[in-house]
Amino acid sequence: MINRRVGSEIKDSLSFFSVVSIIGPRQVGKTTLAKQIMSESAKPTLYLDLELQSDLFKLNDAELFLSQHSEKLVVIDEVQNKKELYPLLRALVDRTREPGQFLLLGSASPELIRHSAESLAGRIAYHQLHPFDLTEIPEAISQNDLWVKGGFPSVLFAKNDDLARRWMENFISAYLNRDLLQLGLNASPKIIRNLWTMMAHLNGQLFNATTLGNSLGISTPTVKRYVDFLEEAFLLKSLHPFSWNMPKRLVKTPKIYLTDTGILHHLSGVTDLINLSGNPLVGNSWESFVVNQLLALKKNPVDLHFYRTHQGTEVDLVFTKGLNVVATAEIKYSNSPQLTKGNFQAFDDLNAPMNYVITPSSDDYLFKERIRICSLKAFITNYLKSL
């Protein structure tokens, strides 16, 4: 059992909120984490999996059944399969307002979020469970292993690469042919597979819905709707440009990343580190890996953006608190990184207290005033928490 970093935060929320929800993609470890929390709970617990007909049947009269277990922490897995529970949960928790009554697990559809937000506002705390990050993996697994294989437990700890590839293909197929449809995406699995694959090849680039629509034979609004849905399902992530009070002509289109580099590499036909190293995708893949690690590890008040002008001034990441830029970071797949004129101009434009250049494994040193070169591990260990 590997302790997940977010586990302590969830326990804290259970001591204060009546309802706590763990959201994230399927197979990321939500159920395993919930059962670990159950085993450590001071209260008696009850687990319901709403993908089992037997557990769904128990909730035919949900008010009667749940009222009989009011003294327990009730864990409801795949709760989006019975969204009509939310108004009832609100009524049940309002009887006592005691903390730690329900722990809800869901594959984070837009429908799930909307219904829970409407029915349980002020009563629920959300925690997103990401794939494994660098602070969670055991020493036997290297940074490169995590980058190439991705952070889904079944892939990362598979006995061999062939089993890992088969699991990933089955995972993608199940999402396309079952899970996304159940979550409410009314679209051809073939089109979504093609879109997902195209997004892998365009990973880390500016989102161009018109070009994608022309390639897929669907309208621009439809592409945007599908991409929004995939983002709500935590399969894609859009990074928006920083533009507050900047006098220059800025790029206003978001950049889109796949949220797991294992999925990215599988859809792109990348099989191992050697294969990846000679692939034109390698730079964008490394950027995606860094972005996903920092999204998982950053503190809540810190937001991530990128900065780019039409004249070529750019930096990969802008860390903000509110409207204040607290740092920037340029991501380079090199231990001897070369900064461009556009990078230096971006540093001047944004005037951050410190500008980082994040590499795979370089030494940690001050390159120039307010410009520090460091490895990803050093940035996470020494600098991210101070932002």
C-alpha cells in the first residue's frame, strides 16, 4: 500500500464537512484510497458500489436504508450512477450537520459536479485524486519510469511492459465504449478515439478547434463541446494564457495537455524511453509531464498559466496568486538549457521575483539574477512550496 498525499487532506475534510467527495478518472485509485480511509476511521463504515446491482438495489428506498446507517461513515462509489441521491443526502446531513457522514467517489462528470454543487453547497468538500506523482512513488520507480508509463497504478506496477500496454488499451477502450457514454457524452467512440489521438499528437500546443473539426468532419462547436467534456472527465487539461493588464498583443487561445503521459505515449505509439527520446514528441511530452506534476502538487491559491505574444515572447508557466505573478518557469528537455530572446523578454514583461528553468536532472544553480536553473525534483522539493 502506497500512501497517497491527498489522503491526509481528505481525513481533515471528513472531520469538518458532512460530505466529502473524491473525484478523478477511473482506475486512478479512488476506491483503494477510500478503503484505506475506512480502515483507519474511528466510526463504523459502510461501503456501497453503485456499479453492483446488489448495492443499487439496497438504495431502492434510499432514505430508509441510509437512515438506518446514520451512525456510520457511508462510502458511495461511482455515485454519479444515482444522481438523484443528492437532494436526499442534503436532507439527511441537515438533520444533524455532523461531519464525516458520507464519502462520495465519482468519475467527475460535468453532471456529477453540477448536481452535487446544487444540492450540497456548503456541505461538501472536493478532493481530486491525480495519477501518482513524484512525491508518492517508491524509490524503485524512477522519474523516467513515471514519465514514460504514466501514473495509473495498474500500469506503473505491472509485471512487464506487455501487460502494461494491454491494460492501457483496455482502459482507453472502456472509456470510449462505456464510461464516457455513461457519463453523458453522446458521441461516436470512433470520433472520440480519433480526437483523443489527435490531441496526443498536438499535446502542449495551442488549441485550434476549427482545424480539428475539419480533420474529423465535425463542426467547430462540436469539437469544443467534446474537448470540454474530456476535460471535465479529467482526461485533458487546458492551460489558459496570462493576460492581466498586459499592453502587448497576446495569444488568447488555451494550450491543451493530456493529463497522463502514459495515455499520451500509448496513443502516440511510444513504447519506451529509447523510442520516446528519438520522437519529435519528446519536448512536448516532457512539458506535459512537468505541467501535470505541478498541477497535482501546487497549493490551491496558486494558479498556472502560460504567456505568449504574437511577436514570439513566451514562457511555459506563469504562477499567479490572484492577479500577482509570483514566479515563471520555462520547461526544457535538456540539462544544458538554452533560453531564447523571447524567454528573456517574457521574464522582463512579467517581472516575477524569480524565473525558473526546469530540466530533467540538471544541477541547481543561479544562472543570472532572478533566473534559476534546476531539475524538476529540485523545483518540487525546494521551491514550489514557497510560491
